[in-house]
Amino acid sequence: MALLDQPVLILGVGGVGRALVRHIVAARARHAARNRLRLRVVGLVDSRSAVLDQQGFSDEALLAFVACKEQGLPLASENPHWRVADLPARTIVVDTTASEATVPILLEAKARGLGVVLANKLPLAGPLAWWDALADERSRWETTCGAALPVISTLDTLLNSGDDVLRIEGALSGTLGFLAAQLEQGAPFGAAVREAKTKGYTEPDPRQDLSGLDAARKALILARMLGYRLELRDVAVEALYPAEMDALSVEQFLDAVDTLDEPMRARAAALTREGQTLRYVATIGDGCVRVGLVGVSRESTLGRVHTSDSVVVFHTRDFSDNPLTISGRGAGQAVTASGVLGDIVSLAQALC
Amino acid sequence: MALLDQPVLILGVGGVGRALVRHIVAARARHAARNRLRLRVVGLVDSRSAVLDQQGFSDEALLAFVACKEQGLPLASENPHWRVADLPARTIVVDTTASEATVPILLEAKARGLGVVLANKLPLAGPLAWWDALADERSRWETTCGAALPVISTLDTLLNSGDDVLRIEGALSGTLGFLAAQLEQGAPFGAAVREAKTKGYTEPDPRQDLSGLDAARKALILARMLGYRLELRDVAVEALYPAEMDALSVEQFLDAVDTLDEPMRARAAALTREGQTLRYVATIGDGCVRVGLVGVSRESTLGRVHTSDSVVVFHTRDFSDNPLTISGRGAGQAVTASGVLGDIVSLAQALC
């Protein structure tokens, strides 16, 4: 039987985009046998350059582009003009960036009826108008919340089933999970932040993690799937540093972060007074979304999961005493790329 | 926009089938809004009787059939003749029975290109020829393993992604989880079995649970998805009673089960000698499937989950240190019916 030919355009050739290209090449035999599918990569695009070919690139060419980017070289000698209108019919546009700059491309792709796969959470956590345009049955966004953990697909299935989703709780930030565990063990907050940065757990500017905004965006996406008409500003977010420190440079912040040792120690102690364990948790329910430090029982579902895991707990009518819980590695470029590839296959089957 | 009209035939009007009918009726508004879908129930069939109408029954009629069955009455005054060939095009045939008697119907439905949703695990755990005919992209079988827990869909996505599934571990029997917990707490085995039966955790003949065959069938389905060409007889199953006791009546077995107290106490003690906790676990990996009692560390992923939960742990290349874990209620008629409805919606979208 002939293989279904599926054109794919990849936006972003950073760590996730490059791992995705390698996964696509490595999975060719599997996709042919399991899915009767052949993914035809018709373009790689980043902020500086782009290579496009409607016929699709050979695997050798794709791996060469990836190797080229890895050495810090642009994809092509110049940035060619390209237009969404020129993409083949039924193309799936895959956004592996972490930028809002892709939104005009995504909106145009949707307007043309193309498929969209997002690892980039910014478009779905932006204005509700973007959400309304992007989040439909011709899009997939599994990796915007907990990387390849099947959080989005599970929520989608719950919403399609006869069940009622009552509340969702999630520990969705590996970085903040690490810091919560360090605080609980009595480590000074400033030292813990510097250790997280040294270990590569944080963004170059750790305040991007400490602000809680990344966890808030993930929670907002889940809330919008539940039908909550909220904007990011409606999410109650507990940042782990005071707003005044936003004015500092990264170096100044890292020098000053030890001043937070005592207030953070006191906050952690207050939250864990009853022998509870400390987590940075998103809670979605009753029309509200909150993200912040909480103390939870060690016997609770959230409290039993290792702090290095991401975890999402769905409390539903049918999953009440025994909530549906998904946990495991919730970050990383390779696992995110795997999740993106799963989304591409799922969407290719839905579009055909 | 017009709703997609999806014909559905339901085999089995027991607890799951009746809950499914109620879920379909209750979810009409949701399916119209979220999925632009209307499920047209064209038939209810059980072993004694059947009602079929190509136009689809009204919700009032469907609820009346369910109420009728609940009172122990047949669906219709006589068992009408019906044929798969007469079902509308694109019908989804849903098997909520626990019987192999449906297999000829399912095979004929597949031969006609109809969709199939299985809550019944017997057809997929039967001869490989049945598996090959039934387990394709026009079928769904989420609830054959852990009820509505997203085990099957997650494995399917992992297989489509760039990841490699190395090993799957699962505690997939609520009944055997309960017994393992009782044994660990020092309860005599015979008393624990009678308590499980009294609480309704077991089949009327508890040996059906104690044989481990139900867990073995679930494990076999996961193994076959991994490409293992195994039959049920190839699964290494630890039964919790000796084969000689198969000759007894249920009453004789319940009288004699106390003779197992000492051997089971010794087995549990041996397995938990290092302070481990006792679980009844299926392990799928390296081409083999084993199902039986094991001792696991209390700090392990399996050991951390409550024994009243079902749990499946996927060890993959990308989910190595932090395996992908799904846990929660893994049995029950209402939650199974919800999972079946999720499958019907998923398949309706794929077939259209």
C-alpha cells in the first residue's frame, strides 16, 4: 500500500528542532510500517535563515542542515523569501521555537487550513484571540505542558468522554521542583538558585524560572482547554523573588539573591509546619488558576512523586478517590522532540 | 456547521454498556460543541435479544432500554435477526461484553471496514490471528488495560514518536493489589480472599482473579502493541492458588483456601525480606511477559503508588531516570464507560 505523504515545515532549529529532524530520519522505517506514513520535510526556518523545497529534502541534506546549525552556522547563505501561501496543501507547520515571532505564520497557516503542531507555549498562552484561532482539532500541542508526558491528550480525551473534570493540580516546573526540594531540606535559597543555574536547570536569567510565569503559562493552557476564558494576567502567580529585583542585571540579581534566604526559609517553614512536603504547584479549578508554593501531605498523590518528576493530577467525577495521575520526566530537548513527533503523526492521521 | 453523524452499535448491555448509553445521552451538548459530533445509536445487542434501527433511537428510547435491562428484562420480546451487512456505512461497533462470542461479529465488521471499539479484552488477547485482524488504526481499545487510564493511547503515541520503549511494568489488577497489600500487612491469605469477595472486588469465582489470567491478558495486549508475537500461553503467570484446586466448586475452594495461608505467608515474607513492599506486577520487556508477585522498593515508582490504584510505568530511552507513569482508578463500570466514549469520539474523528 502506498505511504501517506505528509509535508512538514519546521520553525526553529534549536535543540528541540534539531532533535526532531534526527527523530524523523531515524523513525522512517517505523512510520512506514506502523503508520503507512512518510514525513516530507519541506522546510527548516529559523530567525536568521531558511531552507525550503516543496519536493522535500533528502535525509542526508536534513542531517547536514542540523550539523551545520550545531556548529553555529546559518542554514543558508541568505534568508530566502518564503510565504505560507507557497507551502504544499496539508502541510503541518511545527513550531519548536520559544518566541511570539512565529504567531503571524501560525495564524496564516490556520487560515489556510494547514495543520499546526506547537512545542512553543507562548502562542497558546497569549491573548485569547490567538488561542481561539490556534487551538482546534487541526492542531496539537502536547509538549507545551510537561514535554512528552501525555497531559494534553489525556485532558482532551477526558473532555470527550462522559467524565467531568473537577480540578487539575500539577507540579510542572523541574526547576522550581528542585528549588522546593532544596528549601525543604534547609538549603539557603540563594545557594540553591546558584546551584540550579550551575547545573543548567535554569534559564541564563534564573528570574525567568523564579517568576513562575512558565508554570503559569502551562496552567493557563490547561485552563483554557477546560473552557476558562482567562488571560495570563488572570492567573495568580507566586514569584520566588520580589518585583523590585526585576530592575537588576543577572549578575546583580545573583549577588543579591541571598537576601531572600531568610524570608524564603520562613515561608517554607510555615507551609510545611504539619510535616508536609513543599511543592511548587499549579491548581486549576472553579474557574481560577493559581501557581505557587504549597505544602502537601507526603501521602498525597502530589507528595508521593519524586521532585525531579513533573506530575499532573486530574480530579474528575469518575477519578475521585483515585485521581488520574501522570508523572515522569517533564522537560528536556530529546523527550520534547519525541512528543512533537508523536503529535505530527497524530495530526497527519487526522488530516488525511 | 452541520454535525458529523456517527452511527454506533453497542454489543453488551451489562453495567458498562448501560453506563455508556447514559454517558452518550448526557454528553450530547458537549459533543456537539467540542467535536461537532452526534452519536446515532443504531442498535443495542446482548446475548439474549437485540434492538436495531438504522435511523437511530431517540434518547428516550435508549434510556428506556437501559432501565428495562436494569430490571432484568430482555431488550425486545424476541431476538430479531440482524446482520453486520445491514449496519450503516461507517458504523462503529462497540464491544462492552466480556465474551469471545462477539468475535465473529467484530471480524465481519472489520472486513466491512467498520470501526471497532473494544472494552472486551478477550478478542485482543485471543489467537494472534484475531489480534492481526482487529488491532489497526480503525480500532480503539483503551479500556482493555486499566479502564479509562490512558495506557493504550500513551503506548501508541510512544511508538509513533522518536522514543524507544524498553520495558513496561504494571500493577493492573485492583483485586490482586488488594490481596498483596493484605498479605504484606500479615493478614492470612484465606481471610483476605474471602474479604475481597465480600467487598465485591472479585469475580463470583475468586479463582478467575487469583489465576492472574486477567492481568496476563492486559500484559499480552501491551506486549503485542510492542510487536511481540506471543500467545497467552507464552505469558509466564503466577497463579495465587495451585492448579489442583481448579477441580473444586467455588464453595469447596473458599473452604479450602485457608490451606494456602502458610505457603502464601512464606512467599510474601521471602519477597519482602529487604523491607520491600509487595505488588502483583506484569513486566513486559526483552520479548518476554511475566505476571506475578514481586517485592519492590518503597522508593520505586511502583512502590510509591497506593495499592488501590492501577499503575503502568513506561521505561523508555527518553524516559529513563524518570519513567513515564500513569496511575489512578483502573477499574469500575462508570469509568470504563467514560473511556469507551472517549474511544468512540477519537475513532469517529479518525474515520471521518
